[in-house]
Amino acid sequence: MSTRRKAVLSYKMTTADANDPEGRIPFGRQFDFIGDVETELMILNDGDESLCLGYTDVELYEDAYIGDQLDFVAEMVKVGNTSRTCRIATYKVATLASRMGKKDAKPGDMYYFEEPKLISEGTVVLVVKKELQRGEQPDGAVIDPWRELDL
């Protein structure tokens, strides 16, 4: 079984995600989605949601707003016995055309960036207990907990 190194969650921010009159999305709300993409990566690899030990080197470069299309990315960079170190990043893929100064933009018209804009990044360490892991591990294969059982 090969290791899945990357997971991506795409989401268009809505009024339910904002908390100020300018439509700015609080970073805590963005962390909800970052947590979701980390969880997806751990489930795909180990079959378990994992526990978060903590975040380091988190940098915020730009705000997100209602209508922004964001990609939340978790990429595994180190696999330990029970720990998984991942780089996390948020990319702004598109924003409302009106926010880019397009005067003839209709409500809902989007402006797509040629290259996604990195708006935040950091590192997270996650832990998956040995007995909950499945698949190929650093010290050999762990029995797949989802295997067919001989009854």
C-alpha cells in the first residue's frame, strides 16, 4: 500500500463564514477547514482521524473574504512511528470580480488568478496510535484493521 502524501479541500467562503461588515473571514474559521483537510489525509493513510499535537511556524499573508474560492492543502512531509508532520497551506484560487475593481462585474462574477495565491502556511504534527494505523509504516507493515476476518 502506498502512502497518500497530499490532500486538498476546495471551498467557496460564504456569509456564514464571515464575522465583520467587510466580509472578512476570521482565521479561526479557516482553521476549521485546515483541520478537515488534515483529517482527510490521516484517514486516507492510516484509517484514523489522528490527534493534533500542535501547529508551528504559522504565517498569515492575506485576508480571505466572502466569495473567495480557497484551496486548503495538507501535505505529509515526515512519517514517524506514530507522528505525522504535515505542511499546511491555504491558497486563494479566485475572488469576486468586484473585489478586483471590475466595474462591469455582475454579482457572483469571479476573477480567477493565473496562479493560486498563498495566503497562509504552517506546520502541524499529528499522532496516530500504532494500533489504529493501517498500511505500510516506517518499521514494516501493520495488519490492516479493515481486512476480511476469518470467522
